[in-house]
Amino acid sequence: MTEFGKKKATIYDLSVLSGCSASTVSAVLNGSWRKRRIKEATALLIQRLAEEHQYTANMQARGLRSSRSGLVGLLLPIHDNRYFSSMAQTFEAEAKSRGQCPIVVSACRDPEEERQIVETLISYSIDELFIAGATDPDRVHEVCLKAGLRHVNIDLPGTLAPSVISDNFEGARMLTRAIIEHAQQDGPVLPHEVYLFGGRDDHASRERIRGFSDVKQAMLGGDPKACIHPTGYSPAMTARAFETFYEAHGKLPRCFFVNSSINLEGLMRFLGRHPHETFADIIVGCYDYDPFGSFLPFPVYMIRQDSEAMIAQGFRILETTRPPVVTHLVQPMLVPPRTALTGPLDALKDLD
């Protein structure tokens, strides 16, 4: 209970406690204090007092006053993936720090489901929408445009709205170079010993395949297209592709690029059905990061996509009055084997 008894603390109570004007307190609580050039120390003081006195914004009243609901949405393709779950965690923290209420939903890579979900979110009067990994971003854009909803594409670009994505081409180049150089430590590597598995006909996969082909051609020669198996993002399809390759060759490739952690799961399903000798000398590159994958019994190089930077850039774009329709590239990070990085989950508070 606060010193105000059973009555909940208001903006005016926090104004008295902090010695700041009510408008300053309001700017801190709704996340616009940076625009107002309010000192960070002042913002931290007000945020601490708000937490101590259990301040909660009346979102309905705020919406009536400002014609804004305070709701901001994130549309994901799936939840059960470390990259997208990390993105959601970052999005929620960033939205809350701005005084907004985050809503996170997934559409399972179904274009019709994407459209219906966005229409439902619009019916709840969300103020802004982050569209992550949509199968058809431009179709979602049309729905948002009709409703006058500010939106930005994340992870996969569209042609009609601003987009923030990983630099998939450069990330693929880093990953391909790393696995080939590792393999070369044990002797010459031939072009037919380096493969790529996974991905589909989307912008991210095309750029990763282009980066893979560029480096492989430069380092090893040969026809890189002959060693590319786009299996989609299904673990089952990926496992089947590895099984087909194994049946045809009696072994796995010496080193190979796996297009996402979902495809890496397909590799794990394949390996679970075969003896240790099947994967005793393989070298793997995965275009996604999962600390558990980094500690497998064979070398696994991984690409960590910077979802924190992408989400932050998305919010900055939505603060712009008329943002240009351009694609912003965010540099990913190459993670060597046996490396556990920190991330958004480290911000979780332990309970006693």
C-alpha cells in the first residue's frame, strides 16, 4: 500500500513527490521524455517513484483524451523459435519503457491468417504495428493503409512500407567463410563438400543463398548452385532432405550451411536416428543463434541476428512523421562454436 492509502497514486501525486510538473511526469510515463529533452536522471526518478507507489495508467481514459489507445502490436510468424521469442521479449520491454501496452500474436506463416489477425488488432484500436517475418508484407500493408495504421516491417522487407532487416547477404558471407576456413584446417576442401540446406523463396533465404554462393565461388570455385537444397523452414522436410542425401552418399557433407535454427532442428531429428559416426567430423554453420546448438559435439558456427537493434530502429521509424519507404540493414554477428551469449532473457527478474 502506498502512503496515499487505498487510493491509487496519480500523475499529480507523482508530481508532488518528484518536484516536477505534471506534464513532465506524464511525458516520462508515456515514453516521450526524450523528445521533450527531459534529463535521464529525472526520468529515472519518476519511474522509480511510479513503481514504488504502484502507479498504473488508466489506458481507457488516456485513449479518450488523446485518441490513442496506447496499444502497439507485433505480428510474428511463430513463437516457438529463439530468434522470434527474443524479438518479442525485446519488443515488450521497449514498448513498456515508452508507456505503451504490447500485444504479440503469431500467424504461423499463413498469409490469410496474417490479414485476419491485423484486421482484429485494428478493431482493438492499436496505435502502431510491427510486421515481423510476414509471408506477404505488402498485403498486410494494404490492410494497415486502409485503417490509417502506422506500421513497419521487421525481418522480411516489403516494397510499400519502411523495413528493418538483418544484412542477410553479409551474414551469410561471414558464416560460409567461417565453416570453409575451419574445414581447411584439416586439408583442402573441394566444392562438392560444402552444401546449404533449408530456406524458402523469400528475401532472407535468397540473400543468404547469394552470400553463400558468393563466398563459395570465390574460395573454392565450382558451381555453388549444385549444392543448394532449399527445404522450406519445416524441421520434418529438412530431416528428410538430410536422409535423402545420406542414402545417396553414405555420409553427410564435410561442412554445410543450415538456413535457420528451425532447419537445425531438422538436422537434430536426422542425427537422432543415426550413430555417432555419422556426424563425427562434420562442420555446421547455422543462420540463427541458440546457445544449446553452440555446444553440440561438432563445431557449430552461428549467426546472431540483432533483434534489439531492429526493434529499436522500428520504433524510431514510427516516430517519424513521413518515413521513407526504404530498407534498413542491421549487421548480424558471427558466433564461434562453444559460445553462450547474453540476451533479452537476462533481464528477467528472479523471484525469491
